[in-house]
Amino acid sequence: MVFVEIKKDIQLGLGIKKIKNIVFRILDFEHVKNGFVHITFTNDKKLKKINQQFLKHNSFTDVITFDLCDYKGKTKRSIINADIIISADRAQINSRYFGTKATEELVLYVIHGILHCLNYNDQTKQDFEKMQKRQEAILKKLKCIL
């Protein structure tokens, strides 16, 4: 069984029930059967502070993922234990830049965070392309409920 907890300290265009439904669908697409996903939606200022504190980056970002799972293998996993923090401010800014909806950007960040905890990576060009392709495929499957 997977437990999902959503916290938001900022207004979103998505309700908690809908976000949970999206998370469960993503996990189902990825065949994840057990674990815990905690997602916090916050603002740029708070996420930048977390970025500085934990990753030593002095910049804004859209999503930070903490993979709390003990298993760190190189293959996809069916277990997840994730703490994902997302900037709703960044979703607004990036949606204007990319010509998308802010809610679509938020969902993309949720997908991205979950995939990182399932051993997808974006550090090399090849890994980035693989992860981006999977993100786009999942987002396409979710379009009907956005």
C-alpha cells in the first residue's frame, strides 16, 4: 500500500484530492505498490532556502526531491519513500515562459520528483532524454483528468 500526504501553504489551481489522485495514477503507471509520498507545495522563497540549506545551491528551482528509501539500486523500484517540495511560484513563471498551464507545470514537477525516487536521473544527456520522454508519456496519460 502507498500512503500519500499533501501539504500546501500556497494557493494552487488543484485541490488536494485531485493531487492525490494524480500521484496514485503516476505510481500505478510505474508499478509502485508500497511506500510513502509526501509532497509540499510552497513558494520560491521557501524552496530557495531549502535548496541552499540541503543542496548548497543559491538559486530558485521548481522541485526538490529527497529519496528516503533505503534501497539505492540502479533499477526501477516498486517501493517509494519520497519527500518532494514544489514551488508553485516557479510553476506560474514557467507556465508563462513555456506557454503551458500552471497546473500542468505543477503536475510535471510531481512526475519529475516521483521519477527521481524511482531511479530516473537527469545528470547526463542520455538520462535526461530518457527521463523527459517518460515524463511526457505520463503527462499525456494524465491530460484527461487535468
